Amino acid sequence: MNKSTPSRASSRTSSRTSSRTYRPKSGQPEFMRAGLVPGLLTSVAILGGMLLDDTEWFITIRFAVSILAAIMVVFTVQGREIARPKWLTWVIAPILVAVVVLYNPINDLTGGLSGQPWALTQVAAAALVCAIGFVIRTPLPAK
């Protein structure tokens, strides 16, 4: 084989990868779902925290949930330009801020909560955060 001609495997690979790249339609902004992973992790942490509610490990769960929900607030505000409908950002952000405040380990608002109402609150928070994680979109950074 001559060194100046590329091998057949490399030419097949380059043509295969170029046809699979995502190209948005003209006029549509490029976006990424940056809230998906923090949303899923927050939901798992909240549901896992239900098992550790009366232990000393619950403060670790509260730190994780509070930090991840704060990250989701930032992604929500960053994606407000491409949110559909536009008012959705101003509905999602207060819900996430409520999760941040409720699970804040410094301001102990969960100290007196226990029983079935607290369990239902945790399940509702996990479901809302997971759903919000799927909804949040942020624009891709400029190249």
C-alpha cells in the first residue's frame, strides 16, 4: 500500500462519523439538556435520603440535594432565552429554590418534619426535580 493514499478503514470511518453528526435546522438555537444529570442525581439523592432520614448521614443527603438543586437553578436561568413557553422559567426556578431552601443543611427546616407527610413531600420533590431536569435546556456555548 502506498503511504500517500489513505487506508480503506479510515475513509469508511470518517464518512460514517460525518453523516451521524447532529446539525440543527437553520434558525433553531443549538441547545443541550444540562439539567438532566443533576435532576436525576437530585431525585436519587432525595429518594435515598428517605432511607437515611433518621441517621447522621441525612445531612450529607441534604448537602447533595441542596447543591444539585442550586446548580439546576443556574441552568434554568441560563436557558431562559430558549425556554418554551417563556413563562416556564419563572415557574421552574421558584420550585427549585424551594427545594434548595428546604434541604439547606445550615437552615434546618426539616428538623420537625417526619411521618407520612414528610415522606410524601420527599416523593413529590423527587418527581418534580426529575421532571424539571428533563425540561431544562441551555444554549450551547459559542465555538
